[in-house]
Amino acid sequence: MNPQRLVWPAALVVAGIGAWIMFDALPGLNWGLWTAAAALGLVLITRARGTLDRSVVLMAATATILGIGASITATQPIDALICIGVIGFLALAMLLSVDPGLERISASFVLLAPFVAFGTALAESFTRAGDLTRSVRSERARGVVRGIIITVPIVIVFALLLSNADPIFASWRDAIAKIIETWSFIPRTVFFFALLVIVLGAYSFAAYTLATIKPPPSETSSDHRRWIGATERLILLSGVTALFWLFIIVQITYLFGNVPSVRGSGWSFADYAQHGFGEITAVATLSVILIVVTEKFGRADGSAATIKALTLAMLVSVFVLLVSAFRRVILYEDAYGFTVSRLYAQVYMIVLGVALIALAIGVMTVLDIRSLFRRVFATAALAFLVLVFWNHEAWIASTNIDRFATTGKLDAKYLGRELGPNAVPVIVERMPNLPEPQRIDLRTNLQTAYGLRQRMFANRWYEWNYRRQRAKEALATIGIIPTAD
């Protein structure tokens, strides 16, 4: 089948679905449905074109899974990241549709994909619109336009007559009349055309654009780009590595110790953890970038073995520092409890640790920067998917309530107001086991957070969200009934 014939019908259907279930709606089932529809349209066009491979399917499937995540989690920051992720993976699928292959994925390709895809989609959409206006000049096209103009008003009249004879038709008529009366159809129509422009452009790119496969760079051109000499690399790596190991040796008494528990140390748990994580994680991140840059743009000449040894020594020292930062956050959690930000910090450190290990393996063998990025990118995407589908907020709430039995401390304001709907069922379930002051404090904070947020618990089917629904049911059991805003 000619893929170009699918462009307009598929774009109109996907834009229509989006205008129906996405406009002015809470994230929920609608995000997964629309993303699946958009991804399916792109996959069908790419298949008809004959360029469908696993890279396109993988990007489209990841976007769809992320979209489905919006119907599971009820955390607003995660919803924002899901939106960014869906846009990014759909953009990657679009760009790969004409020239597929996982080997094309690099850091610059991923970072620029949303912007390149957006600009390209706009240009393609305007091209298709121009083609459409030119086609109206033919006698057949003019006949189609005249037929639509004649048919639409007649169908509307018959539909209005039939609406008086059937309750379903009558409900549809009333719903349409209500939309027109409130003028909400105007912004919805604008939203439809905005979606149509983007989707039409993406599908048009997949159906019409010719692949322009660039030859791989030659060894000569690659060597020409290596502007860091071997001597400079030796001095740079020696200096940084010596600094890191000196820091570890000098600070080893408290790097892996428990300085805040030592009387007279002058350090609190907050200072120990916060200072450690921020600076050490920044050093680890910058170190990865430094090594990648020196490996990509540096020459080895006759010092390859020495440079490799220094690089590995630097990586080991950075890994030790990263483990230290991870331990500091654990000590902070032991002292003050778990929070979302502390958990996210630990997830980031785990991903960074994987990057360090992958980089070390590359240095010991043959370092392929693109392959390294793909491994780290896949690890980060997997970690994010785990956070989307794992109810980490409920785990944090449950763990902090467990800590109350041994510490006697409970941050009811954080649990009730800041964790979000994901944690509500666990909090409500565990409340009866708490003493009265904490129980009353928790309920008061839940009442403040959710008592006047009826919009959060909307009942339109396409806004359904698993954890928001469970939160609503849990709040109902303790008498917190959402009322109008």
C-alpha cells in the first residue's frame, strides 16, 4: 500500500482522538490511548514505506508505555516528565522512520530530536496543505468539495429530526448544543488543528522523505578531530586523579564514617549529607564528561597504556566518591526519614554508577561513545519507567510510618500534603495504628490537601487514573469528600 495515502486519514483520526480526550483533561487513560494511536499511525506508515525496523518499534513502544504510565501514577512532576518523554521518544521514532537503526542514536541526536522533529513536521505540514489547495483545482476535487458542502447541512437536519425519536441521539444533540453554548468548541477546535499540524507533518515526513544516509567518518577525519595531545592528556589525567585520591586519603576518616555522631565534630546530618551529595555528585558527573571528551578528542601516541591506567584510576576514585555520596544520603534518611527528593538523588547516583562501569569497560576495551551513550540512555529510561510504575511515594509513606515506632517522629505535613495521591491509600490504611495526636494531624493535613480538590477526582472515563481512584476511595472511608473548588 502507498504510505502517502495513509497520511491524511491517519493524521485526522489521531488529531480527532486527541481533541476529544486530551483537551482540558487530567492526565490518565487518555495519554496512553492517544500516544498509542499516534505511535500506531507512524508504525503503519513506516511499514507501508518498507523502512520499519526494531529501532522505530522500540521508540514508539517506549513512548506508548510512558503514556500508559500517566494512567497509573498520580504524581504531577512525574506527569510532566512523562509528557517530555513521550514527545522525545515519538520524535525519535519519527526521525528514525526514514533512516532506521539504533546506531544513529547519539547524545546530540537524542537532545536535538524534539526540536528537529517539530521544525520538520511544521515544514512538512505546510507542504501537504499546499498540495491540498492545488488539488482543489481539479474537477474531481471541486466535486468532492461541493458534495461535502451539500451533504453536511442535510445530514445535520436529518440528525436533528432523528434526535427527537431516540434518546441516544438526543443526548448527543444536547451535548453538542452545550459545547456550542459555552464556546468551548473554539479552543478545542484550535487544539485539534494544532495537533493536526504536528501529526500530519510527522506522518508526511515518514511517508515522503527520502533517506539520506551519511557515510561513516574515515579514520583520517577522526584523527584530525583529536586536538588534545598525549602530553596534555597525561598532565590532565594525572592531576585530576591525584587530586581525587588525595581527597579520599585525607578525608577517609569521615568519608565512610559517621562524623555527625562524633561529639564535637561540628557537623550535623544535614550538613554531612547535603554537602556530600551535591559536590561529590557534581564531581562524578563532570568526571564522566571529562573522560569522554579526552577519549574522543585526545591522542595517545606512544602513551596509550599509561593513559589507560590513569583513566581507570580516575574512574575508580570517582566510583569511591559516588559510593560515599550514596552513603551520606542513607545516613540522612536514617536520621530524618525518606523523601521523594532523596530517593530521586539515589536513583540518579545508581544511573551514574552504571555509566562509570560502562565507561570503565569501554576504556579497557575499545570505547565507542555512541554505544556508551545508548547503554546509559537505556539505563536512565528504564530507571524512569520503574519510578513511573512503582508506587515509590506509598513506599516512602509506609517506611516513615514504620520509623515512628522507633524514633517517635513523624512529619505529618509532608506525608499528608506533599507526597501526593499515590501515598494516600497507604496513609489511610496505617492511620488507625498511630496514636491520636499523629492520627488527627495526618487527617487534618489530608483534609487540607484534598478536601477542596474535586477536579483532581474527575469522573470522565478517559481521565481515569488507577492511583487517583484508589486515593478517592481511601479518602471516602475517613469522611473526606471532595467538594467543588
